Amino acid sequence: MVMEKTYIYIISNPAFKGWNKIGKTTDLLARLSCYQTGDPYRAYKLEYYMEVKDANIHEEHFRNISDDINGEWIKLSLHKIIKMIHKLEFREEAPYMFDKSLRVSHSTKKNVYTKK
């Protein structure tokens, strides 16, 4: 049996400043299209997505971490959400590219994240 790819995604809309929606889907384009039909300005923006092993774990996590949550909309920075997704999926910090205050020091064994 072939498993369907599942994605966790983050969308935003300038009408809801500071809020991001976290969801799961097997079809990103179709999912985003559903939001756009409800917005005459077509202002929803796909901010980030990632294929994950178990999207239910991510959804449940975000429902339980904040008082500033309204359904799947959460008042949390995009940067923090991405870091949490990576931490849940890989049990590690998000790649340095998502944090401008971090830089990579290359060694022969592994990347070491250091503050600038």
C-alpha cells in the first residue's frame, strides 16, 4: 500500500495581522485554493509547508501550546512556528536559515549553531 504524502502548512492573511493558520493536507494547491475562494482579495499566502510523518501530532501540539488560538489560527510568529514544526518532526532545532541570529560553524563532524 502506498502512503499518501501529508503536509503541515502555515498560511497567513494580512487582514489577520499577527495570526497564522496551521493545517494539514495531502494537496497543498487544492487546500490553498479553498481559502482563496472565501477571500475576495485572494490575500491568503502560503508561508511554509513541509512533508511530515504524522500531521496529527503537529496539529494536536499547536492546539495545546497557546491561549492565543482560535481554531487552527494561532497568534505566534512564523519563525517560532517553523522552529516548533522542526523540533517535533526531527527532535532538533530548525535549520539555521530560519533564524537570522544564528550562523553555522562548519566542522568535520557536524554543523554547530552559534549566536552571532
